[in-house]
Amino acid sequence: MTRSLSAEQVAEASRRVERVYGVLARVYDGFFDWALGPGRRYAVRSLPIESGDRVLEVGVGTGLSLPLYPRSSRVTGIDISDAMMERARARVEGLGWQNLELRKMDARSLLFPDESFDHVLAPYVISVVPEPRRVMAEMRRVCRIGGTILVVNHFGSSNRLIHGVEGLITPMTEWLGFRMDLPVETVTDTDGLEVTGIERVNLLGLWRLVKMRRIV
């Protein structure tokens, strides 16, 4: 089960995420993409994007995914970190793509009307946010009925020993901006979503790509 946090704890966790990624922005591409890039690229390829489809990327970071989308689609990327967004904007300028918008936004309160997007992708963000179930509910809300939601993330192991270790080190990893022991059910149990597949991705299959469809 995910923990219930007070309003003060949520606010402090959000500030910590901003601080951590403000520092990581300078090295994120070189340090993390070698390990996380394969899962990110596979996730984008897995989206059934058709010409004109509206895509939301939650936690766009430095924009590593942006060159991967079809130019016939309309992509919106959001992130809470100014430093990460600055690098994403530079990447967008280099692409010269008009159908691409970046907005600073808290994933817990998405500033979009219901059913605004055909597809929603959340790469490596669910274990970062302080209220992951609230984020999942918001992602479902802004995705159209019948649309696709993909989550790429590390989730707690089903092996009792490994999961125990993950729980012990999570207080330390949280200071680096993520949890190691988040249950996959945090994502798969979201009301109104049907799980259509779960695949292991990245180095040693330690991350999972959860594929879902909004049914109500």
C-alpha cells in the first residue's frame, strides 16, 4: 500500500523533487539515458499513434522522448522542474516542430479538460511524485475513453527478500528523488483503466512498462 501523507509532507516532497531535479538536470541526459533510454524509446514506439493524435507526456524532463514522436501528432510535455524544462525547450527549438508544447505543471493537478488526449505516457515519474495514485487518476481523467496510458517505472519486487531490501533503502533513494518499493498495484488498480500488458524493460528487466486503456 502507498502511504498517506499530510499536506505538509506532500508540499515538502514536491519541493524536494524540484530541488533534486534542478541539480540532476545538468547531468541527466548523459548519466541516466544509457540505463533508462531503451525503456523510454520502446514506450514511445508502443503508443498506437495515428496522424493528428494528441499525446501528453507527464514528466517530460529534458525532452529526451520528444524527437521520437511522429511529426503528424500533437505532443504536450509537462514537468515540475524549471531546470529540466529549460533543457527541454532548447531541444524543442532544435527540432523546429510546431505541434509540440511544453508547460510547467504539477502532475497531481493537470490543467487540462477531461479527455483532452488520445494517449498519455509517464516515463519514470510515478515513483517520483508524492501522491502517485492521484497522478494516475489525473492521467485517466485527461485521456479519452478508449485511449492509451503507458507507465514506465521501477516497481517493488514480488520477491519477499528483495522487496524487504527495497523498503530499507527507499528512505535513502527518496532523497535522490524516487522510491524503490512502490507497488505495481499503485498503477494497475486505477479505477477506469484496463491493463492490456506488462513488459520488463531496460537493464536486466528491472523496470516495467505497464500498458493500459481507459474504459470508463
